[in-house]
Amino acid sequence: MIRSRKAGIEDIPLIRNLAERSFLPTYKEILSSDQLDWMFDWMYSVDSLQQQIEDGHVFFIAYEGDLPCGYVSVERQGDALFHLQKIYVLPDFQGKHVGQYLVQLVFDYVKSLCPGECSTVELNVNRNNKAKSFYEHMGFSVARSGDFPIGNGYYMNDYIMTIKLS
């Protein structure tokens, strides 16, 4: 049975461990090893994760039984706009509905903050990432695409996908 809990500063080592085991395999065929290393340090250093949490990113960790198997983070960016910043599932747990569980968790969290309002959830997905079809299955659609500079001469070549929650 999949369950989850909200993560805090004390969970940064666990988030980093899950990221190392899921983020890196996700992008190893898409990005150069140099870019992958740089992005991992940029997004998952202890300082970066602490700053994200302090800036309002809310992380949830998913468990299958007692085993942590994935995580998601969401950030409020406006009265009715939220950005699903990160969602990763360990490779051994992919295809076991953990990702669906985490997306639904975000939807429920957003609805709890905006009851009765119509909120939008956005996410970025690399244009070469097979996860795009998963997000479409979850109700997201491509709103636009872009090449976003992230530093060190690297770009995120993404689709921005959205869903309206009612």
C-alpha cells in the first residue's frame, strides 16, 4: 500500500538519496553527464533543498510499506497557480502507480488550499522525456514550450504542461 508524508528540513538527506537514485537514471540518456552533474548539484545540494523548503516548496515522500520510493514537490506561485516542481519515482517502483498517487496527492493538496476555486497546476517536462505521456494520462496538456537558461551555459528544453482543477 502506498502512503506518504510531508517532508521537512530533516528529510533533506532522504530526498537527496531518492533523487540520486531516480533523477540521474531518468536523464542519463537525455542530458550530457556534465549537465546532469551540474543540474543535480544545482537542484539537490543540501543548501538548495533547504532554500527550496524555506521558499515554500512543499515536499512529500511516498512509501511502499516502509520503503521510501518517490517524492514530489509543489510550489504555490499565485492565488490559484501552483507549480509541480519535482516528481520522481525510484526505477524499481515505476509502473506500480506511485507516480499517479503522487500527482493525485498534489491535486488534493492544491484543492485543500483553494477549496471551491479553480486552480491551475503547471509542470515542466523535458521535451525528450517519456514522462510526457504519463502527464497527459493524468490530465495535463501542453500549453507551451521553451528553452530556459538555467546557468553554466545549460538550458532546460521543456514543455510546460497544465491542468485546471475545479
